Amino acid sequence: MGQVTGQLSLPIGLKDTESFTSFIPGQNAQACSHLNTLFRQFETDKVSNWLTYLFSDSGLGKSHLLYATCQQAELAGEPCVYLSFNEKQLMSPDVLQGLEHYRLICLDDIESLQGESEWQIAVFDLINRVKEQNDGCLVITGNQPPNQLSLELPDLVSRLSWGTNFQLYSLTDEERQEALIVKAQHRGLNMSKEVAKYLINHWQRDMPALVKSLEILDEQSLQQQRKLTIPFVKAIFDL
């Protein structure tokens, strides 16, 4: 993955596990298909889908899809970069300079730029440079549709509305079970439907918490040399 001085790279371990194959789309199949085929447009002279905006509440997979899209860029041999504005305190707006030279720029959590005028101007300028250069694409996420974001720069809100927008929707319980089993498999864990259903019904329902539970179960099952059974899960989480 391409990097820029001072730029945060993908968190260790996410490149392999947070892929399109480990994402259960549910009602989000159209957004997945759109992102999964972004790089086909580079075979032509003009980039039509140069800006994509994803929005939803937290925990519905926006970051996962950004990681997955970065993975697709790597597989296609295209330079890409990712950053989350939740970590803007570790950077300065200058980090956005020159990012238009990447084929894929993924910017996560744009709602975190509320009250940050320099950052908002820097993102606005980057969007303009990407559009003018017309040989790469931006994927940006937020927690609201563009016109409902609490950003003080109207021109930035307007730019975010220019692209292809997708709202992400939560999974059903059955889809959560499937997602949990798939994520367990990517960790080398064998999880039955019964155990997945038990976790969702008795532990947590949102995916980030369920994924965190997998980390705990993975560690404990390795230490105790135990399989993932309902009694084991009950003992670990004191249910």
C-alpha cells in the first residue's frame, strides 16, 4: 500500500481479514458491488465514479468496506491510501497534500471534522484536485447524509453530494450470525450456528462488539484448548 510521510497506514491484521469476502452485505449489496468494481474504470480514459460517499450509524461496516476497497486496489496493483479523521489529532491538514496522485483515497469518519475549518478546507481542496486530475477516486464515509452533516463549510457539503451516495443498513439476526461465523472462520475458529445465535441473543447485537468477543474467544480457546461451545461461551462471558 502506498504511504505518504506522516500518513497512517491500515491497522495491522485488517488487510487480510476485512475483505469483501468477509463482509456479509445484506441490504448493502449494491454498495459492495459499486466499490468492488471501482477499478474497472481505470481501463478507460475517463474516471466516472471518482467520488463515493457512504453513510450510516456506527458499527454497520463503513470502515470494513474501506479496508476491503483498499485490498482490491492492492490486488489490482493500484496505489491507495487510507486515513480516519477520528485520528486527526495525530496529523495535520497538510497530510492531504499530494493524495490526489493515488488511484484510491479512502477518508473515514468525516463527521469528526465538525468545528475544524482548516481540515474542512483541506478536504474540499483535495476533492477539487481529484476531480480535476480525473485519474483516481475518493471514497468518503460519514454518519449522516451530506446535507445533514454538521460541517461549517457549505462548499464541502455540496461537494460530498456530487458523488454516488450509499446508505448502509444493519443486518438481520440471521445475517449477523452468518457474518460472525465468517469472521470466526477468518480467525481459524470453527463456530456453529447455535453458538453464533447464542452470542447474538445473550451477549451483544452490534457487530463491533461481536467481533471484539471473537478476539476474546480466540485467545481463551487457544489458552484452554477448548472448542467454541455454548457452555464455553457462557463461562468466558459469565452469562
